[in-house]
Amino acid sequence: MLATIREIFLYPIKSMRGVSVQEAHLTLNGFVGDRRYAFVRQEIAATDGFPWMTGREKPKMILHAPRFVRTPTPEDWDVPIMVQTPEGKEFEIGDSRLCEDIARLYGHPVFLFKTKRGNFDSQHVSLFSTHTLAQLEAESESQINVRQFRANLYIEPTDAVPFIEDSWVGRVLRVGRDAIIGVTKKDSRCMMINLDPDTAIQNPAVLRTVARHHEECAGIYANVVAAGMVRVGDRIEFV
């Protein structure tokens, strides 16, 4: 056994707060319900390869908290999503008032983009190790909330070695009983990992540490080879 899954997070709306779940359906297009929506900066939508409105532009974006009205499944993927704003207002994802709220935050027009396959920066699945977190806390001399790394799967490797997951790149892993993923590369990081998910306060030491000691990478990315249900407590093994 390589590792155990400690937490699973889905991110229904790109750059907003993650939703903790006990189990999730992993398909060939990623986790059902993950990153299905994104707000697009209207003025660059047709000219920029990364037109999304994210916490990089306005850190307060990550304080918006989505929730699923019911659990998404492969047969019922288009479930209603409610979003609570930092001020405590709650809107359905398609409510124009939410779009107006995000536009006011950004200071420019935005529009809502929806896809069944997910708006991924890179690969379908991201994994991050508890041992890697401990190492980064020691190196940065600061306390870091693991959710700052916005992974789908927070894992505890059997070998308590920080960054051991980097050695899995190029390997194929079984996750739980049926799901199989291929680890494609290390996860290159940006300033988003500086943002506390509960306050949006920045700690520049986090990204600075990752850049200085780990070539700007922390965690790993994978694509899906075979679908399956993934649960907290599942084992991860080499195929």
C-alpha cells in the first residue's frame, strides 16, 4: 500500500471554496461535480487562454462557499448548487445577482461558464500529502492550512517521507476498489497557495518556500484511466 485517502474535496466553482465529501464518483472526465462552473472575465474571454476569474485577481473569491443541493452522480451530474457569499447572502449558481456580485468584486463584467467535463488548469485529479504539508510548514516556519493546496485527494503516504509522491510520476495507481489513475506530473504552484481558505489572508512564505526548495511544485497531478467510486479511507496502490 502506498497511501490512504484522508480527505476528499470537490470544487464546484473554479476558485471558490471546496466542498468536503466522504465519497465521490471518479469518471474519465474527473470527479463528478468538480470545477463544473467558472466565472469568466468578459474583456479577455476571446483572447486569453486563461480567462477565469480567480483568487489571483481577487483573493476574496475563495471565501464564496458553494454547496451541492444533492450529491452529484454520473447519472445526475447537473445538480443545483447554492453559493454563500462572504457577506452571508446565498444564491443559486445561475442567479444573475451572484454574477453581479462577482462582477462588483472584480470591477469588470464577468459571465458564468458551465461545462460537464470541468474547467481544469491541467489534469483531472490532484493529490497532496500530509507529510509534504509538514515539511513545508517546517521550511516556511509557519502554520499552513492544508486546504490552501486545493487538492481533490489529501493523502497520507505509508512511508512518512515528504514529497515521496513525486516518485510516483509516470506510474499507474489504483484508488479504492475500481478507480485507476495515471500520475502525469508534479503540480506547479502559483500564489493561490498563499491564501488562507478561511480568511483570504496571504502568507507569501508558502509559495516562496515551494519555489526556493521544490522547483515551484508541491503535490501531483493525474489523469483517469478507469472510473470508480473513491472514498475517504480508501487505499492507494501501484497497479
